[in-house]
Amino acid sequence: MPHFAVLPVFFALLAVGMPIFMVLGFLSLVLFWGEDFPLINMAQMVVDQLNSIGIMAIPFFVMAATFMQRGGIAKALIDCAQAWVGGRRGGLAIVCVVAATIFAAISGSSVATALAMGTILVPAMIAAGYERHFAVGVVGSSGTLGILIPPSLAFIIFAIIADESVPRLFLAGVIPGLMQAGLFVLWIMYYTRKRKYPVEEGLPRDQFLAVNLNAIPALLLPVIVLGGIYGGFVTVTEAAALSALVSIVVSVYFYKGCRAGEVLGLVGESVRITAVIVFIIAGALLFGHWITDAGIASDLVEFVVSHDLEAWQFLLFINVLMLLLGMFLEVIAVILITVPIVLPILEQLGISTIHYAVVVTVNMELALLTPPIGLNLYVLSSISKAPIGEVIRGTLPFILIMLCLLLVVTYIPAISLWLPEMVYGK
């Protein structure tokens, strides 16, 4: 197949409804076959790269997110956040951002965060008199924090493809993630005051202590995961396994959000989600090998060098490209397809891989909110029974905030690099 035909065929296969992992696998098979590449070697390449200790973290974090969403952990976090910040104008919306930030520090998944927050807080906000589009906009946008604040599945997948340090990537997402949460809260405070939302009642004093004590097991989860990694007690994969185990125990025996008999079913659901992710990774790894073997990556490097592109120009181009791709492809697919192509160019332009990973991840947060593929839009539409157009309307102010954050993170690398360099050195 001629190289110029690859992209049209790729989008044509997606347009007819073929799953992304099949598109990547099928194209790779055809392309390698056309170059007389031994098919047995293709299988061996994928097995070798999937045979990674880092990739084992994915099923455990998926499992942890599943149990936290279903097992009462999310509700405990929301109740705790409401005890501290709920008694004010726009309190429930601020609670959503705070609880989503904490939930993100355990789950690593944006969709799980949006689901967990949405099922509880969207009905509560609507009942409290919030406009429906604003309620779903807050939850959908807060859910995107799940892939920026560590531990993040997006960072783990990026690390596997780029052979980068997962702990460094996790640290790089902390400051941008907290900045995003803070900007969301400021917008909520402005909007609810402008719209004259009523001041909400806070939690009665006699319940304050009980609610906080009840949240301790949930609040300990990010301490166990991130504290274990950065304290040097466990690896990322071991922390993921520990997170899954503790989530199951806490969900079943402390919060009793799910029964012991439901555990196997939820584990099976986690396995199905993981299988989809791994199939996409396998297809993307094959496609990435073809890109390298066909010389496309080296051609792009030569193009950048010959046209004297500066780092800021390249990053601007990448941001536009990522935003466009994110409208039509799943988050994981965009990371897996583009990273192998871009890595050699980063080295040529002196751009840090860690910094680039954060830029990509903020772009992918936006992808979760942009039609026609934005997953969080459909999650919130399903929960609230609101039309997609209404959900998009609610997310627009938050999308603008995230675009501003993207520009700041792109052109001020220290925001991403300061924390990992302080902990690990340059």
C-alpha cells in the first residue's frame, strides 16, 4: 500500500465502524505483508513489548477504579468534601471538583471519575436548583482530572511507548492537575455568584466528625498508592495491585457498597476493559513499528530540520494536531499512534519527553469533552438524560479554561518539570 494512502484508509475503516484496535492491527498486517516482513516476527515484536512489568499496572488500576466507582468509596469522598467545602454558594459544584481530584488520585481513569461523580452529584445538583447544563458541565470537566492527576493510565501507557519513568510522569501531572482544579473552582464561584445561586446549607456540626471518620479508608488509598511509590516501598505495578486489593476490601467489608458475591463479576468487568486497552496497545505497537521501518519518523525529523522549525512552532502544530485527532479517536489511540512518530523530533528540538507527555495529556483531557467521540459527553448525557448539545453547552466554559491551561503548560515547561526534577534531579 502506498504511504500516502494509509491515512485515508485509516479514517475510512473507522468511519465504517471498525474498532480502533482492529484498524491498527489490520493496517499493520497489510503494510508489513506488502514489504515481505515475516508475520511470525510481527507477533514476536508485540509479545516482547507487551511482556513489560509496567503494563501489568493497567489491569490493577482499572480494577481499583471499578470497585471505587461501585463500592461506596466515591460516596465517602463526596460526603467528606461536602463537609469541608459544601456550605457555600455553588458548594455542590465545588464538592464535585474536590472529590474528583481525590478520586483521580486513586483511580487513574477519567471515565470512572466522571461516572462516580455523576451518578451521585448530577441528581443532587439538579435537585438543589442548579441548571442542568451547568451540573453536567461541572461533572464532565472534573472527570477529565482522572488522566492528569497521578496515578494516570494515560501516563502509564505513554511511559511504556516512550520508555520513560512512570514516577517522573506522575509527578509531572501534579501541579497542572491542581492548577486545573483550582481554575475550575474559581469559575464555579464566579458563575454561581453571577447567576445568584442560593447559599447552600453546610453539614450539621454533629455529623462532621462521623463523616470525616467514615472517609478515612477512602482517603488512605491515595496515600497508600502515591506514598508507597515515592517512599520507595513499592513499584508502580505493586502499588497498582495494592490499590486494587485495598479497594476490594474497603468496598466489600467497610462501605459494603458491593457484596462478596459481586466481586467476581466486577473483576470480570475490569478484565474486559483491560483486554480492550491491551488490544489497542498491541495494534498501535505494530503500527508504530511500521512507521519506524518505513522511515516516516526519520522523514519527519528531516522535514523539521530542513525547515528550521523552532520548538514553540512545533509545539503549536502538535497542539492543533492533537486537538483535531482527539475529536475522532480514543485517547489511548492518539497517544499510541503519535508518540512513536514524535519522539525523535523532540530529541532534535531539545523538548523534554516529560514535558511533552503533560502537553499530550492535557490535549487528551480536551478530547474527552469534544464531539463527536468525547466519552465524558456521552457518560454525562446517559446519567442526566440531557441531550448531547446541552452537555456540550455546559462544558464550553471549562473547555476554554483548559485551552488556556494548555497554552500555559505548553510554553512554561517548568510547571511540568519542576516537581520531578526536584525529587529525582535533572
